[in-house]
Amino acid sequence: MASYPSQAELTEVRALLDASDYCEAWRLAGTLKGAREKDLARSEILYRGGDPAGAFSAARAGLETAPGDLDLLFWATGSSIWLRDAERAQAYSRELRARVEDARPRLSPGESEAWTRTVEDFSNRSQELAQHDRALDLAVTRARTVSLGFGAGLFLILVWVARSSHGRSSNPVS
Amino acid sequence: MVVELAAVRMLAPWFGTSLVVWTNVIAVILLALALGYLLGGRLAAKTHPAAMLSWVLLGAGCAIAWLPFLGATLSRALLPERIALDEAAGLVGWGSLAVSLSTFLPPALLLGTVCPLVVEALARARHLSAGSAGGSVLFVSTLGSLGGVFGTSHFLLPTLGLKLTFWLASALLIASAALARFVARQGARGGLGAALILVAWAGSLAVSPERPSLPPEAVELERRESNYQALRVVEDRSQGAPLRYLQVNEGFDSFQSVWQGELGLLPAGFYYNDFLLPASWSEAGSPWNVLVLGLGAGTVVRVLSAESRLEPRFVGVELDPAVVDLGRSYFDLEEDGPRLTTWTGLDARVALRVAEGGFDQIVLDCYANQVEIPPHLCTVEFFREAKARLAEGGWLTANLGGFDFDDPVVSSVAASCARAFESGVLLVRVPQSRNYLLIARRDGALPWSSGGLLPATQESILELGPRRLPGLTERIEPRDDAFVLTDDRCPIERLQTQSIVQARARRLVARGSG
């Protein structure tokens, strides 16, 4: 699970999640003011509830109304990593890094340090995912090449055999 | 046949034994035999077919002896470390084809040349017609194949294991080569070449095939070849308390059974916990009779036993006796007694027909080839039979692997179950996993209202937690126009392939989140 650096909001929602009262947390999220807050809370609820795809959807919906929001980017990146989606994880990780740099003058030293750690962690994990994906692609290409190579070799053998003269039994009996 | 059947087993630890793997192996062997027949026909025209036969048998014998080592080495080279099941789709197809072509094809091609060579040698030696000689050879070779099928599946693989099975087959071929050489009166001609091949053949005994690597801090406790599959027990010591897994064939990141030291709920993300869901709304029976189809090493028994309020009594059905044996050795599966009766060697559908009494809960957790639900265990007819075995108000709970509610496997199996039960069924997404729990009930209300699960009415060790969130549960109603699986038409393997292939694209499909 990703560690969440911001402690500013959602205290009540988190308390309910800690008590495993997901339904009440969800209800409370619906009462929060602002679309950004609602989506942020829903993303965290779904993430902690073990539904990374839902968490991603909520974070992405929030980013449409609050582009560049650090907290929403946090959940979007974390969910993408959980889903092992290297492309999105890298894209959101890069955006988060850029937005953290933009916001650094407004952050307290503690917040700044926490975001730096988070960004580094996300960046490393996104890169690992990308490397893993590349290794998979390479493996499929390798297997395909070996298969097709053998197929071509077999075709040549077939041509060679077909072109060689037909034998005649030294003991024809029929 | 020995090579063909053992070939699939050889690939199993790496690529599994799914339909695509079987198809690749059979296709490659058939292709090799076809070419071998053609080539053998040409070689048979040479002066000494028996002499040629000895060389061919010698070469095939040597190649077969090296198969386990070569196959494992090539598989290792083709498969990246630690890939997930949903990432493996492309690799399973192309990888198993590449390994089959590069390892099984050469010996199978050589073996394909044997038949025409023997026919020619026989025809010449006995002055037989081509038809007569061919008929005799085909008769003997087909009988040999018959022996190979039964002998390999029921005796050689379970008794000797893979490497020795291949080696025994190769030894028989070498012996046949020696016989052919004797018949051909070859004497010392080509002796050096034959000796070199024999040295290479003997060298195969000195090497051991590689096995798929384990995750860090995991140890393999036992490995076994059963009549049905390759099994291994792996203990993961990376967390505080060790967890043991029973892995079948390739494993990837999936497993068939899991064990922890303490009785009760497993850590979050294990679908076995969700078989306890009916307990949240059910008053205790006395006792609570459970039929477990796909007992495995007994994980379900250990999890459900922790709900002591229910006083569960189990009938556990497991096709592979070796799995139950490993369960008793490593997974604390209790011996048969008043609480548990195990039926091994019995197919789940047959067991369902012979089981007596109405069960309070049927647990369906049957998988073949690790990821495939057996086709006869997910059809409308099967679910009707399951319904008939439930007590009034009894629950059917089935584990489905899938990636979303509209996943081809999940949706079609749920629709089939709904059709059979003639009422709505529930699909519950298991948190932190890629599993869904299918819940159906005989003559009883489902705990569902206004788009979500109802609160628990009974105390249970399993908290409903996030399962009650919107979007984590769906109710599937029976529909006349829904695609359902039947005994007559059940393309579950194709749906499974579609599910895995689509998985990556499906991950981020937006679902209702508010």
C-alpha cells in the first residue's frame, strides 16, 4: 500500500476506514463539500478497500475537475502501480513530480520531504514496472522469433525432401 | 506417445498444461511425424534401411535423453522472472511453441522416419508386399502407442518422474538401435560415431533440468508428479508468519491451496475467506453441512472450521489423491473422521450426483490447468445438479477468477448459474484480489438491497468491510438472451483466453465509483 503524505483532510473518513466501516465512510464521502474532496475520499476508500481500478477511476474523475491536484495524483499513481499499468504509472508519476516541484514553495519542510520520498518511491516502482513490461515484450518477441525460425527451417527441409528423387524399393513386390 | 505425454508434463512447470500448450505440443509432434514419414520414405530407398534405422534410433534416443535438460534451459531463457498470470497469455502460446519446436521436433522427426524404414526393411527381409509390411508395422506401433499412453500416465510419470521417464524411453530406443545394428550386420562400421552418440546419451544422466525459480525468501518443501499434474509445496517466509502454497504446474503467481499456522481467516486478498460470507446471514445449522468441490489441500476446511458457531461438517471432493496427501503432510488437513470425509479420485460432477443429503453450503473451487474452470463444472446443467443437492435456503458459493464483472468468464458463469437457479445470483468482488465469489441460493432470499450487500445479521469472523461498497457487488438476474454455458456448448477455454488477453486493457475500465 502506498503511504499518503498529506494529513490535511478526510480525518473522519479515515477514522471510519480504520474501523472497517466502509459503508459509512462512503456515505460521508458523498457529503463532503466539493467534487475534488468527494473524489479524493472515494479514491482512498476504494484503494483501501482493495479495489485499485475503482480507486483509479475516482482519482481520474477528480483530476478532471482539479487538474494537477497532488493528492489525486497520489492516488492515481498508486492505483496505476497496483494495477501494474506501467505506462499510466510513469505518466502520473512524472506529473506528480512536476507538480510537487511547482508546489514546493508552498509546502512546509515536513510536507516537502514527505512528497519527495513519495515521488521517488513512485518513480522507482514505475520504472521497475516499465522494465518488467519491456522484459515481457522481449520474451514474447524472442519466443516468436524462435518459432518462426524453426518454421522457416522446416519449410526448407520440406522443400529439400520434396525435391530429392523418389526412392524405389530394391525389392519391389507389387 | 511416451514422448508426447511426457512433453506436456515437461512444459507444465513453465507454461502450464492449458489447451494452447496441448495444441502446440500435439501440432509440433504431428508436424514432425509428417516430415519424418516423408524423410523416412526417401531414406528407405537407400541400400541398407536397417542400418539407417539403427542410426535414426540412436539419434532419437540420445535427443530424448536430453529433452528435460534442454526444455527446461530453453524455457528458463524464454520466461522472465516472476510474471503474473494475466501477463502470461502471449508467452504461454509462443513460448510453449518455441520450446516444442526446438526440443521435441528433432527427436519426433527422427522417430517419424522409423516407420517407413521398418516397413522397407521388413518387406525386403521377408519378401512382403508394401501393404502387408506396412499393416504389420502399423499394428505393432499402434499397440506400442497404446501401451505408451497408459504406461506413461499411470505408471511412468507418477513412479519414475519426468527425467527418468524420458531416459527410459531413450534407453529403449538405444537398445532398439543396437538390435537394428545387429540385424543389419553393421559390425564395427560407424562404430566411432555410434560411440560418440552413446557418450552424449550417457552424459544426459549427469545433468539435472532446471526448475522455475522461487520468489525470494521462499523455499520448496516438496515436489511431486501425480497422475494429473506437477505439484510443489512452497513456503513463503518473507512475512512474519510463514505461508505455504500448493502450486500446480506453472504456478505463475497463482496457487491451489494456502496454509498459515493459525486456524481461521487468511490475510486479506485470499478468496478463501469469502466462502464464509453465507455465515453473515445464516443461523447456525446443527451441523452446517458443506460439500467442497475442489478440496485441494484443505484450505476451505481450515477457514470455515474457524467459524465455530456453524459447527461445520465437510465432504471434500478432490480429483487428485496426491493433493490430499500433500494437504495432510503440509497443510494440516485433518484425517477423515466425524468432521471431514474426503472423496479422492472422484470428479466433482460425479461426486455431486452420488452425494446424499441436502447441503447447507456447496463450495465450488475447481480449476484445471491452474486457470481453467473445467467445462463440465460451469454449465447450466451442472448448476441445476448443484441446486438439487442444496438444502432449502442452502448456498452455492463458487470461486471465479476474473478481472471485472463483465469479464467473459465471470459473466458467462454467473449467467449460467442464474439460469439454473431460476433466480438472481450475486457476484462479490473479493477485495485485493482478481477473484469473484459467485453466490446463489436455493429457495432463499439473497442478502441484497439497493445495489449492495445487506448488513450482516449474524456474528461472523469475516467482516463484510469493503464488500458492501457500491460497485463491489452485482446481482445478476436470469435472462433469456444471456449467453450461458451448457453441456452441449461450453467454450470456457476460449473465454478464459479472452479474459487473460483482455485483462491488461480491462484494468482501468472505469467502473461506477459514485
